[in-house]
Amino acid sequence: MDFEFLVGEKEEKLSVEAKDGVWLARFGDSEFRAEVVTVGPNVFWIATSDRSFSVYAAENEGKCYVFVEGQHFCIEKPAAQTRRKIGTGGTLKAEEVVGAPMPGVIVKVPVRKGDVVKVDQVLVVVESMKMENDIRAHGEARVKEVHVKAGDSVNFGSPLVELEPVS
Amino acid sequence: MKRILVANRGEIALRVMKACREMGIPTVAVYSTSDKGSLHVQFADEAVCIGPPPPLESYLNIDKILETAKERGADAIHPGYGFLAENSEFARRCSEEKITFIGPGHEAMRLLGNKVESRKTMVKAGIPVIPGMMSAGKEIASLCKEATDMGLPVLVKAAGGGGGKGMRIIREEKDLEDSLSACMREAKSAFGDDTIYLERYIERPRHIEFQILADCHGDIVHLFERECSIQRRYQKIVEETPSVALSPELREEMGSVAVKVARTAGYTNAGTVEFLLDESGEFYFLEVNARVQVEHPITEAVVGVDLVKQQIRIASGEKLSLKQEELRQRGHAIECRIYAEDPENNFLPCAGKILYVSQPEGPGIRCDSGIWSGCEVSVHYDPILSKLVVWDETREQACKRMAAALRRYAILGIRTTTSFLADVMEHPAFLEGRTHTGFIPEHFADWKPCEGDGPELKVALLAAAALGQKAPGVKAAGPAVETFSPWKMGTKWRIGGQS
């Protein structure tokens, strides 16, 4: 069985085949045997030839969160991830809708439609959990549309402003 | 005390209730609709819903909380930290209603809650303070002038606040107006008061605070220092005790100043006197936190005192049984605060669902936590999830114990500060004790979790493949599920009865 995963920006391929209760796995150039035991709904014990691991994993909205040896991984199916649209040199290459990174209330929108913004320029200030948070431009761009005004409540992912490439 | 209402939520509500239970005092929890079923609600002997999630309509609703206390026969209220803990009006209303407020008296609290008034009082008493404004203001133009007269950089603070909220440092004249108005807005929304004041900014200071306990009979002791220099956004994230920066002489001097501060303010109950210690060893009084502190467990670990129980005993009028000359520090304790924040993205708060939690346990490890597998982290409240506290014989061993515990702490579903804090524990500058309040910007500005070339990634992918058992050959551990369990049958049956 073949799996394709996205970890951060990187695509990872894993294929596994069950044989006599053990997995034969292929990952990159390496082939290895692993014993995978479900200890509880979110708890696995995974043993490879030289080590064994206690692993926690849970799934939510198409993302799989895994904890191994102090490292937290967020693993996605490739289609679920939106591609980053920033080219090299800090300029926007394609249109981008900047969404709210958290639910909250809009404090201030210091940009207007048509403004050209620079890397790290503040687009919107959102208050959440009693703190003001600056939402900044990832790259140089022009403001195509502004969707919010001071006082608006926004949810996670609500569109705040739309950006388009400058040229 | 017959019954204590705990006017808080999360880990601190739970912490207070555990002390009450051990003292044999029943507790009443209050909660907002979004906290129904949360840990403090489950733990309490009684629980009352007091309103919708926004704090002003629930955890800050004085009328509703007092009404609930009377209705349920609670003769005392513990406010925890945050929310109403340092609201002198709330303390006054409690005493009006003949309900014991477990904290300082409202007069002392009002004085200390006003940072400018308390500065003036302390200057008169000969306590060293940071040079700054002697009156607060809300007029941008005059504040700008004060700032330029004082000389930049300056630190802007909310006159009615604390905890880093509404606090900003201004280094350049062109930022003055924007920063001042942002600070006023934050102060207004956090404390309902947009009055602010300015003081000279001290470069690379250490944040040192002293825990004090004062009874209602004039006895005051200090329980030594906590160093809280590791901060992000002017809010503490790592605390430890003892501080490597204090010699026994300096410790004694600062401790006696802390006691003097408490005496000057007419303070009772548990409190914390905060100081800044500059690089030359000069120290300045900052403010008094008139509440139990987030970081109180490290003092408990090193001094061997239960501060919440002490608070309750003091509030019920008992004399302090602790004697200054008998108090000692033993070993070293560190606390790391686990926040729902993204350390890779300027510590932006991350609300959302926690899918799974596994907390570290072991010798010398204490985890005060308000989260569980499946809980929602609400946007309405402070993003603190839990506090990991370790004790060990030496600082070096405590750092190792903390790093190892953090690397066993799994929280799935949202970003948290665990990996970041583990890296702080292993950073050479931290291990050498070279800490100051700008430590994180200086050493961890572009922090990323280390990826390593170990086997973790491939193991994580295996788990992702195994999750939901869509992959073949995953074995289930534990006893096989009983198909003919009586619990699953629809027929009548009885346990152990005569048939």
C-alpha cells in the first residue's frame, strides 16, 4: 500500500506491505521492517530492528498530528495543502487571500484597496486572547480587496485582505 | 471557612480546589457555557454556570459571582490569578457582603493596583524605583513630550494593569504616537482603563521577584526569590528559583526590602514583590502582584510550603506559623509555561481543538494542567494550557530533568511551546545562567524546531499510515474484545443477586 504525505512543504512517500504481522516498509532509499501495535485509539508502539518508539497520533480535518520522541509532526495529504505563493526575493507571484490566523476581533486595518505593501508591512491588527496581533504581508504586493473593518469579529481562516502581484 | 467559591477556570481553579479538598473544605466552581464539563467543573463539589464565554459576562461578572456565592452558601472566594484577582472593587464588594476574599484587603490592593500611586508611596518609604513618570496620563501629546524628556528608550505600561498586557518598549521617536495609542487600546480592553505611564527602559535586566506571606497580625515573611527573566512579549514563560544572580547578601537585602514594601502597603495574604536587577547589581522595585502567582509552584518545591493553603489559613485569620529564620531553599526548581502559541510565528495564540494529551510524570515532576484529550482552547481566555514544574538537587540537573520532561510532553492538534522550551533548557547561555529579559529575542529570534536526521520522521509516517487502521496488519494490544459481554446484550440481568 502506497502513501503520499506532505510534511511542512516537503512531499514524503511511504509504501508498506504486511507480512506475518510485520510491516515491510520502503521510505526514500531505505527498506526496513517495523512492528506496529495499536495500544489505544491514539497510542502506537512501533518497533524497528534497532529501536522501539512510543508514538501518539490523532487526526482532525484531514491533518494527522503525530508525536515521536519529543517531535511534533503535522502530516497532510498533498491536495489538502495550499501552495505558498511567494516567489524568491519577497515578491508575491500570484493572488493570495490573507486569512485570519486565529479567531478574534479586528482592531485596525492600516491598508486600503490599491495600496502597495512591502514585506512585513502590517495589513490588519487582530485582537485575540487579550493580545493585539499584527498580520503582516509575506511579500511585496498590491492590496486588491479589503474584507474587514475595525470592530468586525472574524473566525479562523476568515478572509481579511486579498493581495495581488505588483506587476 | 465552610465553603469556598473559586472564581476562576483552568489549571489555577483546579490547583485551588485540590488544596481545599485536602483541607476538608467543599468548593463551588463557576463556569462559562464554553467551559461546561472542563476539569475544574468536574473536580468541584458544586458547579454553577454563570454566563456566556466572553469574560465580562461570566468570569468578570461581579454581581453574578457574588450572587452565586450567597446562593450556594460559600463564605469565601478564591480569585486565582487574572480575571478578578486584583480587582479592588471586587474585594470591597466581597467584604461588604461578609464574604472572605482570599487575598489582600481592598485598600492595599487599590494602592498597589495603581502603579503610579504605589511608586509614589514606595519612593517616600525609601524603596528604590526605576526613574519614570510620577503621574499617569492619557493625552498622547503630553506623553510624547514626557518620553522625549526622559530620553528613549522608554517602557510604556498600563497604569491599571500587569502581566505584560498593554506593555511596549519604544526606541524611536517616530514610533511614539502609534505605540502609545496601541498601548492605550490594549490597556482599555484588558483592564477597562486606558491610563498609561512611562518609565526609563533598563537594558538587559533580570526579573527577580520575592514571594511574601503576610498574616493579619502584622507578621510578614519572604519565601525567597524567583527569577523570571525568560519572557516573550514581556510575559514570563520560564521561571526558576534560586536565581544564579543573587549572592546570599543580595538575597537577604532584597528579601528585607520586599518585606518592607509589603509593610508599607499594609499588605496581607500571599503576594509577590517584583524587582528589576540591572547588570551592575542595582535593583529597582517594579510592582506588587497582589495574588497567587502563576509561578508559585517553584517556591513551593524549593521552600517546602503550600502557598494556596497558606493563603486560606491567613484569610481565615490564623497567625503565620512560618518563621523567617527557619525558612531555607533546598535544591532547584524550574517552571515552564505551556501556552497555545506558535513559537515559530512570533508566539501568535493558537485556538483550536486538542486531540490528544500525554503529560510527563516521574520523580520531581509536577504538571498543573487544565487540558484534556478532546478539549477546545477558547479564543476568549488566556492561552495558558498548563505549567510543567520540576525540582532537582542542582540547577544543572533540574535543566536536564525539565528538557527530558518537555520532550515527553505530547499535545496533538495545536501549536504549543513545548519543543521551544526544551531548546531553551539546553541552550548554553541558559545553562550558564546568562539570562535577561531580552533573552528570547537575542537567542531565539528565528527559532525553528530542529528536524534532525533521526528515525522520527519515518516512524511518524508509519503512525500516520496506521492511524484509523486503514493500513493492513496493525495489531491491537491488550485483551481481545469480548463479543458476548453482558454489558452489550439487550436482555435483563442482575449482578450477584439470588436467582
